[in-house]
Amino acid sequence: MEFIEVVPTADNAPWLLRPPADRRLTVAEARERLTRLPPPGRIDGFPNVRSPQPAALFIPLGDLDGEAALAATKRPGTMLRHRNHWVFPGGRLDAGVDASTREAAVREASEELGFPPAEVSLVGQLATRGPISTGFVLDVFVGLVDFAHLAPDPHEVADCAVVPVSALAAGYHETFKLPELEVGPLADGVVLTLDRPRERPLRFFEVRAGEYLWGLQGEILHELLCALLPAQ
């Protein structure tokens, strides 16, 4: 996409205060920093959602050639919501299967990316978001996985990218230009106002050349990178 570039500053991206070499983490270092996360708070969304539903998001963290990396997925064009968007695995809590959103996060990681549930270790929880425009209240978890067991389900995943944390930090952009947005069905009572001037720029992370993870997913990844790569 074409950016109306806003040059990121250390106020918004604290990792910019680190030399590029200091943005490389091992999985052990990433896990240790995740133990310092504060208790997850909540970032409110659309208060007029009439029937919010619990859901979970799972951020896969693993080793790639000795460096901590994250896995993102591209949703198929056949999906009802967020078609062709880069996202992290996730979905609604299945009341007949999941006892909690933690269980839902592990189940989604297994169903979408093929990780054996017994080998997924949740190591951190970020802020809860929502209800979001689609009506879900999203609990966000970070989990350790073995990328050797990565086996995406083609019905739910059109593509998958495993990207080092350092590369995501280097591929960070900010812009006030909103790309074409196809969210899908909104929750009952939600109205999106897309032409309203933005108070702050959107956050974008490059996962492939010219392809970006952004929007709510970008905000979540930004929160995670601030925890993994704080200002020194």
C-alpha cells in the first residue's frame, strides 16, 4: 500500500532507541520479559454492542534460527470477516468445548496452525480489547510453540508468515491513510465512522514485502513489542 508517511518516534516505538542488533531476542529472553507484564487491563471498544461475545487471540512465539519470532496468518478470501487480512489466530469461545478464553486460545492455535495442544505453553496475556466492532471481547494470549510442528489448515489459513521480532520492529510504519477496509458483518448496534479525522496514526507492521498486519492486530502487536523491546 502507499503510505502517507508519519515518521515514527521513540514515543510511539520505544525500540527505536535500541540499535538494530539489540532488537534481536532469543526465545528465552522474550519469555523472561513476558513474565514482567502487568496484569492485563482492558481497552474499551464499542459500548453500544448489545450482546458482546467472549473470544480469544493467540500470538505464536517460537524460535527461528536462534531468534524469537512470531507467526501471523493471512485469512482466506472466503472468510466472512477480515478477508485477506494478516492476523493472529483466534476465534470465539465455544461454550460447549472451552472452559475459558485461555482454552479457546490454545484450541484456535491447534485448529488453525496444527500445533499439538499439549505442546502449547501460554506465557503472557496482553490487554483485553472490546467489545470490538464485530461484537467480540478479545482476550489476548502469547504462547510458546515449536514452528517445526506448523501445519496450517488451508480452510482457515491462506498463508502463514514466521517473522523475527527484530524484523517486525524494523518494518513498523505509521500513517493517517486508511486502506480499503472490509471488516465484515458488524455487531448489532455498531456504526463505523471511517471518514472522521484521526487523532493518531494507524500502526502497520510489514510481514511480507508490501503486505502488512494493521488495525486492531497492529495495536496488539505494538503492545507486545513495547513489552519485548522497551527503551533501554
